[in-house]
Amino acid sequence: MDDQTFFTQLKDLKMVSEDADSDGADDSQLFDTSGQGNAPENDDYSGQLAVDVYQTDKNVVIKSTIAGVQPEDLDITINNDLVTIKGVRRNEENILDDDYIYRECHWGGFSRSIILPVDVHDDKVSASLKNGILTITLPKTGKSKVHVVPVDEEVEN
């Protein structure tokens, strides 16, 4: 089988697959694939971001694979016990919809919020991006967020 035949059959299979999972809804606007602009239009951060969150004796660490994202396209905010990671993955190529065989990568805005289990020093947080892995290190304050509240029994008179 030559390459042209293979890709034609693969494209036909893709079309059958798309027809099979069509629920009648217009899914064409689920992802921004244009790669244009500095941020998603209408604050569209619909893309999901997978994360690993773990703790050491001194830190809470958040790691995420975000290949293709530049540091200037990331925004990390901390509000009390909530860390929010927002960003934009830009598609630098202009590919026509009909030329795609598979289209699984998310291009455009993404966002993820994580509730922290402990208090952290938000002024000492560091973030680095190396080989497509984002690492956020949040130093613990040493104070526990867990506070046990005793329940007093009220006696009726």
C-alpha cells in the first residue's frame, strides 16, 4: 500500500469515527486552533491541565506537563489556599481543517485550580519550566490547616 492510499483510508476512517460520535451538537468551537492572539477570546480557558501534587516535609509541589507553552504565556496566582495556573498553548502552524487526520491536541487557553491542603508562604513560591514540565514549589508555613473543634453538649434546663 502506498502512502497516498494509506492516508486516504485513514482520513476516511476518521470521518466515519466523527460521524459515529456525533450527537448532533456543534463541537466545532470546543477548542481554539487558530493560535492567534495573546489570550483566548472571551477568557476561554476551557482546556484542561493534568497535574501531580505532592508534599515533602517543607514544600507542596505541583508538577504539570505543558509542552509547547512559553513562560510568558503562563499566569500562576495564589489566593489564600487556591493556586490557579492559566496559560495559552499556541499553534504556530496554519493547518486547514481538511488536512487533519487526527486532532487531539488542545490549542488555546487552559486553566487549572488546586486547593492546597496546608498554608504556604505565598511570597516564597517559585516556578520553573524545564523540558515541558512546569514545577511550582510552595514552601509550607508549618501551620496546620486542620483545626479540631470540640463539640459541647448542651443540657436542657
